[in-house]
Amino acid sequence: FINAHKVHENLTLISSSGEKKAVRGQGMKVGIIDSGIDYTHSMLGGVGTIEAYKEVDPNLPSDQFPNQKVVGGIDLVGTAYDLSSSNPVKRIPIPDGNPIDESGHGTHVAGTVAGIGDGTKTYSGVAPDASLHAIKVFGKNGSTGDTVVIAGLEYAADPNGDFDLSDQLDVVNLSLGGGFGEPHNLYREAVKNLVEGGTLVVASA
């Protein structure tokens, strides 16, 4: 509907050697700040079986992550995190290194951005040659908050945490939802700083 396929078919880059390549997001690093990414999914570099997904423990490292598509990421909150919970324990983020998606939305977004379709039952995303970083700010159920979103934006500025910003992400996607018209002053400032540093921030309406 947005004619991304026309870009893939008609817009080309010419390399220093004179080679023409279709514009498909190659060389771009995109962070998905959301519920994580199912890196076991066949459109996102995984083997694509239910068994592969079920063998992942969300709280422990997985030998399926990273892969060639989902090249990096972090879980900033943990499975039980829910900022709207009446249980104060669930309002405390417990980060770990495994950003597997436990609710599905981040995977949906990742597929739209850079998934690789089979041309029959599924279609490719807008930038199928881009690499992805899964930045998980939602637990299995529930809501998130400004502080963990800001931590996600900070990850995008320096994914390996060495204070050298040469590895910053090219694009960050925010599709978080929220009350209509409510300002988020804290992460609005963080978004502004990230953009000034050279990262494009894309936010849902």
C-alpha cells in the first residue's frame, strides 16, 4: 500500500565500483523499541518452528540469538514487568540479555520493517536487507514507562555500552501506544537528543 516494492524495483544505488543495487535497507541498523522480537521466526532469521520458540527461556541466554537478521538487542525489563500492576515487585524492571518477544507486537513491527517473506504466503518488510536490534521494554503482559523507554533510546545511541557512539543505530522505531494527546516529556527530550546525534526516530501516530 505504501509502494515500498516500487522503491525495491526502481531505486538503485551505485557503488564505487559501478555496481547497481536496489535500495532495500542494506547496511542499515534498525532498533525496535517494543515487546522484543521473536528471533526464532523464519521471517526474522530463525528456523521458524514452534519447538524452536518453546525451547527459549526468556530469562536466560539463547543460542538462537543473535542471528543474521536480529543482530543485537537487550531485554530492559524482564518477563514479569508491568508498570500498571498493583504489585510493586512487578513494577521493578529486571533486565537480561534475551529480548525474545512474549506477546507478539514487537515481532509484528519487526516484520513490517525488515522481515523476509517467502513470496507466497508472506511478503517482505519495507527494508528487508536491514539488520534489527530487539530493544524490549514490555514484559509478557502489561504496560511500560518512560524510564525504560529512555534506557532503550540510550541503547540505540551506544548498543555495546562502551561510550563510543560510532556503533549507534541508524533508525529507531517506537510503536508504543498511550493515552491520546498525553505528552511524555522525559523521553521526548531523549528522542530529541538521539536525533541530534544522528539517529532517525520513527514514532507511530
